[in-house]
Amino acid sequence: MWMRRIFMERSRKGLFNVLVKDLKLFDSVYFLQSFRMSSQTFEILLSWVAPFLSKSSLRRAVATAEERLCIALRYLVTGDAQITIAISFRMSPTTIGRIIIETCKVIWNVICKKGYLLAPSSQKEWLEISSEFYERWNFPHCLGAIDGKQVIIQSPARSGSIYFNYKKTFSIVLLATCNAKYEFTLVDIGGSGRQSDNGIYNYSKVGSAIDNSLLNFPDPSCISGYSKSITFPYTFLADEAFALKPHMMRPYPRRTNLDKTEIVFNYRLSRGRRVVENSFGVLASRFRIFRRPIVLKVENVKIVVKATMDLHNFLMKIQIKTDNFSYCPSHYVDQESSHESIPGQWRKETNNYQGLKSIQCQGAHNFIKKAKSIRNNSKDYFNSEEGLVLWRDRIVNSTSNPFDKEKYKIVNNIIQTQYARNKK
């Protein structure tokens, strides 16, 4: 008497038994689109999490570990309301909510223990990240790129203005660094939305660890092949929202009249920092839970976000070992050819996303002379023969932004119209 009839028919008419099993057996393409991984990868993940998801009951049929994993992945991939997923799988919304949170906790714990999202703990690991950055993005002594995002949430009950940000929405903040292969290395989740990018950094564990040299960074050294015997520290690449520090490189302010050498430095830094922008872009595009505000308690939002970042790293690494299925194909991230820069596919798919927003610079940033000297030395290196890249002049002399051509056309038309009026 206490169970709805539609729930009693779950074993015959539920989405898992009617469709998911057939997709795994007969339609690998739709399975990939539904769960963001191939059936082989799904089985690997299931073998890891199943011991922690299996339930037993003598009174009723319980959801299997495979069904629970499918429910959680469908929620993360689609971002649908829990009532929608509940009807599809023929379960109560309360049960669906519990399954999602429990499964996300297990995903976070298991994948972290497997080493897919662990902070580098030795100088050797940091040097490997730096070497990859130099090979792929021509930026020496780089430990990764750093950025922050506003994860938009539903207004928490009785929270006042704690999570109310300057964009007039409620959010928590996601601060992360990534390596040259679009994989997250350091993650800090849960800062209140009303803080600025730099404020979040200063009060975060990641910021405290970087500023106090608690992460066992390599010692400063000379750049190989550079004629000047100047020691450069290992740094993270950031945008203008962060302060300039010895371990944090940001571009020269664009509001000043920059000379060509400073423009070259800004381009080279932006080219490396764009990696974290692409990482967040792929994350938001593949897991559409970020497409709209997340309707969960703040504690559960943190659990869901951690699970997506774990899955992102897992799928980025394991796609190389599996068959032709790819979580992040080459065209999905920004590419550079001999003639132009090509925006990644994720940029088209995340234009209207309302659940993950960039954080802008708020307030002035002070810096010490040592950090300014390090940036100037890096600028001199990038303008020297040893630090030169062949396509530098083509990019630096270009007046358009290859990743925002439509916006450039609009701005250019406005400038031409104003010029014509002034001329009259």
C-alpha cells in the first residue's frame, strides 16, 4: 500500500532495464553521449565503485550498483531535475536524491585514491608538469594555470548575503589549477560567492599553500639555453583577477599603453593560461549540471562539483588507453595552425550556460618589487632570440581576438560609426 504502482514496475519498465542495457550492448555511440564514456570505461569505473554502492534488503528489490552509477551519471551529464530522472528510472525523487549524493561521494573517494586527482607532492612531479608546459606551450618554469569560477546555486535558506555575488546571483566558488594536458591538479571548492577572485585565493587552502611554499616547489634555476645567467622561480599563470606574486604571474595591465615587448609577454602568458580556461570549458560542456543553477544544499553542491572534477581527470587520462571513443577530442579544445588560432568546440556549446561563470577582477592589486622583477625578466626572455616563437609577430600584430570574432566585428563597427560622426 505504501508504494506507487509505477515504482512497482521498475524492473520491467524503468529506464535502466528498458534502454540502458540495450545501449551498452547495441549502440555504443548513444551510450557515449548519454554517459560521456564508452561502455568499456563504464565497466572499469563500475568495478571500482561497486563494492561501496551495493545494497541488500530482504523486504524489497534494491537498486544495483550499476543502476546507481547510471542514475548519478545521468544527473551530472544532463543536469535534469531529480523528479525527471525519478520518473525515467521509476523511483521516488527522495531515493534519487540520496543515490546521487551517495554515489558522488564514492566517486570522489575512489578516484582520488586511484591517483587521478592528487596534488603533486615532490619536486620531481612538479618538474614533470613544468616540462610538459614548456613542450606544449613554450612557457618555461610553469607549474600550471590557475583560475576561479562561480558555481551558480539556488539561494540557500537563511544564508543572508553570504553566497550573494556581484552578478546578483547566489554561488559558491571553484578555484583550481591544471597542468598542460587539461587535467586539474589543485582544487579548492566552497568559497562564498561574494568574495573576489583574489579574496578567494588569499583565504583558500590552495593560496595559503602556494604563498607559504608548502607544496615542495622546485628551487629557482636558470632557463636552459638562455644566455643570461638569471634564476627564475617556478610560477603559476593567472589572469588579471589575481595579484602579481613571485609564484603567480599575471599579464601587464591592459589599461596602460603597452609597448611591443609587454604585448609579447601578455600573449605568451595568455597562451599558457588558456589551458585552464579550456579545462573549465570542457568540464562545463560535458557535464551539463553546470548549464543552470544547481538546486541542492550547499554541502551537496560541493560533493557534486568534486565528483565532476574527478570524472573529468579520470576520463581525460583513460581516453588514451581505450578505443576510438574520446571524452575530449582534439577539436574540442583551442587549436593553433600556421595561419590562425581555431576556437575549440566547447566555446560554442557553453555560450548560454548559466551555471558556471567566470570571475572578474575586483579592486586594485599591490605587488612586491621581486615579483615585478621576475615578470620583467620573463618579458626579456620572451623577446630574446632564445625565447622567440616563429609565429609571434603574426599574433602580436593582429588587431582581432581570434576567439571572439563576432564581438570584435561589433566593436569595430561602433568605432567606425563614431569616427564618421566626429568627422562630420
